[in-house]
Amino acid sequence: MATPTTIYITSKQRKALFARARKRRTSFSEELRSAVNLYLELSPDLDEVALATLVKEANASMERSTAKLDETIAFCRETMQRIDELERCQRPL
């Protein structure tokens, strides 16, 4: 069960939490608890430099994955166009 607690956050943080709650159809309190839980799941030994490095590596990995997916989509489109052309050529007149 949740325990009432007073915390001080910036107005920017408050607005962001309310916006997220609206978007996800949850409450401000649920979003705040989720943020705290996410923070508590991090290793206490994880410093800001290590976290920044992790984020940078994740972003680079995501960019590589996105590029590969873009290549795959382009290849599929080209293949579908070739198949369509072959099918048009094989249709009886």
C-alpha cells in the first residue's frame, strides 16, 4: 500500500509527469511511483558517467538497427517491384 509522502519537484517535472499520465491514462501518482521504481532498479554503483556511456551505446545500436531495417525495407520494395514487373510480363494479352 502506498504511503503519503511530500516531495518537492520543479514545475517542469510536475508538468511532464501530468502530461505522461494523460498520455498513458494513468495518474500523476502512478507515474511518480513508476519513475521512483525505475530509479531504484538501477545499480547503486552506476554513476552518471557510466549511465551516459550506456545511453550513448544504446543510441548508437538503435541507429545501426534502424539503418539495417531501412536497407531491408528498401530491398523488399525493390523485390516486390521486380515481382510485379515479372507478373505483368507473364499475363496473357
